[in-house]
Amino acid sequence: MPEAAHAAITAGIARALRAVAPAPTLLEVGIGTGRIAVPLAESGIRVVGIDLARAMIERLHDRRPDTPVAIADATRPPFGPATFAGVLFVHVLHLLPDPAAALRAARDVVHPGGRLLYGGQGFPSSPVARVATLVREIVGELSGVALEPLAPHDRARDAFVAQARAMDVEPVESLLATWESDTTGRRLLEHVAGRVWSSTWDIPDSIMPELLRRLAGRVEALVGDLDRPLRFEATFTLMTADVGP
């Protein structure tokens, strides 16, 4: 992500928090290595995190040792009611087994008038989506396993919208940054082989070699030279939902 885009994302999240509290304290669920949290802390937001990945938390503390982090499940944050001005999910909600339960738990630790926030990257017209469709088709051909047709990020977004409406709030979505990104057909194949995308985690190991063999031919037919740069627009959007009294 370019530096300018990252700065715009940090500023947008901070602005959304300061709209509900002049000196907000934020809980980031899935704080990880602090890619979002550290710039927010440097902008004056007090950030507390939870995560289950100890190795990632160690990397965070190498960067910013004073960041408070608890080893905790997203559905059971170890904080009392009305503790935070906001709870933020970035690139984690779609990985949780029960995103709705995590959102309900987040609502409970936000003070009245605070906000739930959900942010993530999007690739509206990227080759990633086309290759993901090919993967789903080939997996169906080989094993009969029907990978989820709804993209994981779409499922997470739907869960956030549903939680907001359960609170009688219509969520607000803002585009914080756009930038040009690129990949190659070969890199996309490597992502499938390495199960980088969460949508590939349910693919049976037994069919992976044949999947990759068939996929390579189809991707090459789709993009031509597997090493040719494929440029596309990437975006980062933020959805917010206000917590009432």
C-alpha cells in the first residue's frame, strides 16, 4: 500500500473516532503487527488491541512496546461495558467463525454514542476476482466441493450491515483511499498454491496439484504472459455504525 494511501486511511479512521469523542480510546480486534494501530497511535489515538497470534503481537511490540494487547478471542473481549469510543475490525472480520457474535461483543464494550468500525481493501475490477472464480469452478469439477460463492469480505460486510441494522442504525460507508496496484498471473497462482487467500483454505489437499495444473492453463489463457504486470485499482473503505444509548 503506498504511503499516501496509508496516511489517508489513518486520517479517515482517526476522523471517524474523533467525531464521537475528543480523545478517543479504540479497541482494535485482530491488531496483529500494528499495521493500522501504530499509525493511529502516532496520530494521538489511544489504541488497545486483542489478538490470538502471539508472533504477530511480538512484532507489534518490537515497533511500539507500549501498545496494550490482550490475548483474547474476538467474541470474548476482556473488557467491561462502555469501555471504548470505538471498536475497529480491519481484514479480520471475514476470518472469524462467527462474525456476528464478534460484532455483538464489540457493541457491548463501546460506550453510548461510540462507534463500530469495519475497514478493508477492495479490488473492484482486479484479476484476483476472476482467478478466484476460476478456482471455484475447477474445485467443483475435481471434487464436487462447492466453495462459498459469496466472497469472504462480502460476507463480513453483510454481517456488519446486519449488526448495524439490529441496533436500528443504517451504516455509513466512506471511501478513504484509492491507489494503483499490480500483480502477475504467476503471483496469483503462487497465492493459490500457498493458500494465501482465506477462500482457498477449504480446498482438499488431495486435489491441489491437479487444481494448480488446470488453473495455470486457464490463467495463462486469461492474462497471456504469466509474468506480465496486471494493473488494477485498489480501494480502502470504512463502514461505521453508531451505538445508541
